[in-house]
Amino acid sequence: MTELLFLIGFGLALVMTGVSAIGIFAAIVVGFVIMAFAGMLGLLFKMLPWIILIAAVIWLCRGKDKSARRCRDYCYDRSRSYRKRYR
């Protein structure tokens, strides 16, 4: 919301100083891109502890899944025997 208010104020300041319509539109587009990037970067830093926590939980739970490991080993063995048989 702050970004939107900044862009509106920025556009009004350019209108009051007599900048052309093309210049105002270009300045608002560039300002929007910069503000959107800054907002996404700020959100990333705000969410970083949660992202690290989720990654740690996934890393810890990954080794305990025996069924996935058995399935992967079974498929690997079947494909290896298939390759040996049809060479």
C-alpha cells in the first residue's frame, strides 16, 4: 500500500512540475518496477526464518521415509536388470 501511495504522490509531483505525459508514464512504470522489486526483496527477508525452518524440517524428515527409499531401490534394480537382459 505504501508503494501505491508513493507512486501516486510521485506522479502528482511530476504533473505539478510540468513534465510531459510520456515522461510521467515512463517515470511511474520505472518507479513501479523498482518498488515491486524492493517489496519482494523485503518480503523475502521477512519470511526468511520461516523458509529456513521449513527447509530444516524437510531435511530432517527426508531420511525417515523408508517407503520412498525402497521404491527407489526397487526401480533402480529393475531397470538395471532390464538393461543387462536386453543388451
